Amino acid sequence: MSTDFQSAREALGARLNELRTAAGLNGRDLAQLLGWQPSKVSRLQNGRQTATPEDLRAWAAACGRSDTAADLLGRLRALESRQRHWRKQLAAGHTPVQDRYVVEYRQTTVLRGYEATVIPGLFQTPDYARHLLMAHADMAQTPRDTEAAVASRMRRQEVLYAAEKLFRVLVWEGALHALVCPREVMAGQLDRLVGLIGMSTVEFGIVPFGAPMRLTPKHGFWIFDESRVVVETINTELSFETADDLDLYGRTWDGLNQSAAYGARAHRIIARARHLIAPS
């Protein structure tokens, strides 16, 4: 059993113990209410047994705190490995990962995101995506299946035209100037961003250079339906589902949004970058 798993299980047990204590119950009292053996209560709150969703709902209800069930269930889901290492995911190339994203985005109604160094995949042109995917495959030393992966990434963008969805996306202005591709490709990418402004399903904001910022996140992140946060690092994709993590990333996004430019201001920022980056 991994140390991370056991530490998380013990943390969940400690939270269960807090709920029981706050309810004024000892272990035997709680066991009697739930129809369990006292040993099960002990194992769960000491992190020696993994709770089931039914266990957690019953525990919360018996302690008079059914309102905590969602948080407990989020902690339980976090016990599973929430790290997906890119080397393992990309063993068969980028296409399987892109196909998974297509499904996840179709299942999402409201998505909030922030990127600091790259244009989000949801808004990329095929040429921009192609250069990123090739560079990533070379860096990670994984198979190149660039054209199939680009096609899958473009399929993901079909969700932008689904009337019931909303994509609230922020980028730092620096991402508009990062030459991860030839200048003519970047110019086309910036033109694509202009076309997003005014779409009914897209709220596209740019955090401009010089804007007051309460904090400077070191990585991008995506919040899916306020129930899951996904963070991509150089070697790993991380997923968080606890109430504390959702609240933290939600407040972080809100803080960035306060500094963001939208509409005509965003258009002017893109135009400035387009002028500076135009092929000579």
C-alpha cells in the first residue's frame, strides 16, 4: 500500500473521528446506531479500513451531519490514484488521451479554466496544436501520432457550439506572445481567439500585463462542473475532488477573473500581440 494512499485514508479517518466526537458519541454508541461491530468503527476512524460510499453516508447521518457526506465522498474518491503520469498515458501516443478529453468535455456543462503559458486546447487551431503535440512527444519521448491527435483535439472543440454549455476561460497575456510555433502559425492562432469573443457559450478573458494580481498561479488548471479540478504539470496530470481543493481553485479563478479583460479590451490586447508577432 502506498504511503500517499495510507496517509489519505488516515486523514479521512481523522475527519470521521472529528464528526463522531462533535456529535457526542463514543465508538460503541455509533456502532450501535449503525448496526456495526465496534471494531469497524475503530478501523475506519484509524485508517485501517477503506470506507465505502454507503459507510460514509451512514456515518454522516448518524452524527447528524448529512451535509458533510459530499465532502467525505470526495475524500474517498481522492484515495484512488489521482495522478496520471504522462509517460504512461502517452505510451500509445496522444490520440487516446485526446479521445478521453472529447468524452469528458461532452459530459461537462460549465468549465472554468486558466492557462498562463499556452493557448488552451479548446481554442487551438490545427497548426498550433500540431506544433505543441510534436514538441510534447519529442520531450516526453513518446510515439508520434500527431495528425490523429490533432483531429481528436479539433473534435473536442465541437462542444463550443452546444447551446447548453458555458466555457469560462482565462489566459495570461504572456500566452499570446509565447512562440511555441512559427510566427505565421501564431498569427493565425491569435486570429482564432478574436473569433471567440462574443460567442454565447464562451467567456474569454485575458489577464493583461501590468494588471493588479492578488496571486500568481504557477500552473494552469480546469474546474469541471464545480466537482473536479484538473492540473497538468510537465510529467503528470492531477485531479482533485475534495471540497477544500474545489474551494481553493474556485477562489483562485475568481481572483484572476477580477483582473481579466473581456470584450473590446481583450480584442485590443490580442491585436497588440498580433502586431508584435506578425511575420516580418
